Amino acid sequence: TSDGIISLKPEYRGASLTTSYPDSVSDNGVNKVGSKNSELPKCLYIPEIVDGITASSFPNAVFFCNEALESVVLPKTITELPLGCFNYCYNLENVYNTDHIKKIGKYALQLTAIKRANFPNLQEITGISALAGCGYLTYANVGKVTNIPDETFRFAVSLDRVISEGDVTTLGAKAFARTHKLKHIDFMADLTSIGDACFLDSYMDYDWNSLTNCTFGTYATDKQL
């Protein structure tokens, strides 16, 4: 930041308390803070103020490939989950305090064990596969985004409900491909563009002919018009 370089000290919040963690988590010189799995708790609480400096952002891939994390409590000062933020955090089930998140980057939550993705004030998903491969994900609130990019929910095989707080108009290629249990999307009637193979193998039951103002990419649905 403009005020200096800070490190976030991991803290336990819960029944099991551990104080043997170091004062900060080193990035080992590869810009991946949190990559030292053995030094992070399962439940990570991130404070708003660290050494007098506001924790206002994460670097890219901040917890990349961290297999220790099971839940994270975000500070309200963090408004973006950047590129690869929790990518390959296979055991991450919960990300709390997400009301302040306005932007999610490419691969930000890919291949995690997250069960609910609740981002009511989200304004933009900036790249592909933000929640791809999240096999335990059942519910997603995409907030106020207007576009769901390519492969956003690809292989989210347990996903059955997606809602919006705004007007989603475009869906990228394979955005919902192989979401086998998907049954409800509350913004379908507002769509103007559906990308290639968007709903491939999703078994989404919808009256596609009712979308008279929508363009369809190649194999956009299993019941292609």
C-alpha cells in the first residue's frame, strides 16, 4: 500500500485455540502469502486494521493451493477477491462477510469446497472460471452483475439455484456447462445473449422459445433452437 508493506497475522476464532503460529505468514519470495499451509489455521479471521494500516486489498493468488483453510472471515474493508485468490483451496467450505465484495477475479474461488456463494453487492466478475469446479456449491447470489463470463460455474455439479439482485443480460461460453442439478435461475427472462455450450449437460428445464430477444451461441442449450 502507499503506507508500507504489511503482513496478516492468522488468528483462530472458535472452540479450538492455537497460539503457536508465527507473527506473519511469509510469501517465500513468490508473492503467494498463505502458501505455507502448515502455518495457517483452518479458520482464518482477517482483521480490518493490521499494525495501524487498513487491510484494503489482497494480492493475486493470495491463498493459492492452500489446503489448510476451511473457512475465512473477510473484513468489510476488502471489496475484491482478485485473480486466483482462493484457487485450489480444496478444503475451503465457507467465506463469511461477503456483503462488501464488489468484484471477483478469474479463478478466484475455483476448485474450492464452498457450499454457498452469497455476493449480494457484486458488480463484476472479471474473468473466466471464478467458481468453476466447485462440486459442493448449491446456491449462488451473483449480486448486480450484468455479465456472467465464460465457464464461471462450469462443473459446479451440485448447483441448483442462482439468483441475482440486478439484471443479468449475457452469459458466456460454458458458463453453466455440466451443472447437472441446476433447476432455477431467476434472471432468465432478461437474457439477451447466451454463449456457446452455456448450458451443455446442465439439464436446465426452461422454455427457450420464450427468449425472443436473445441470441444463442452454438450448442448453447441441450435443446438448441
